[in-house]
Amino acid sequence: MNKQPTQQKITALYERLSRDDELSGDSNSII
């Protein structure tokens, strides 16, 4: 099993967080 480069994991994590923030922002703007 190959270890993933740390940078790749961090990038994926931030992409996911930014997507969650966008969804949360849309929900908050409706309220």
C-alpha cells in the first residue's frame, strides 16, 4: 500500500472544507 503525499491529503481536505463553507454560506444567506 503506497502512502499518499501529505500535500495531496491537505489539498483534498481544503477542497472539501471550501465546498462545505459554500453550502453553509448559501444556507445562512437564505436565513
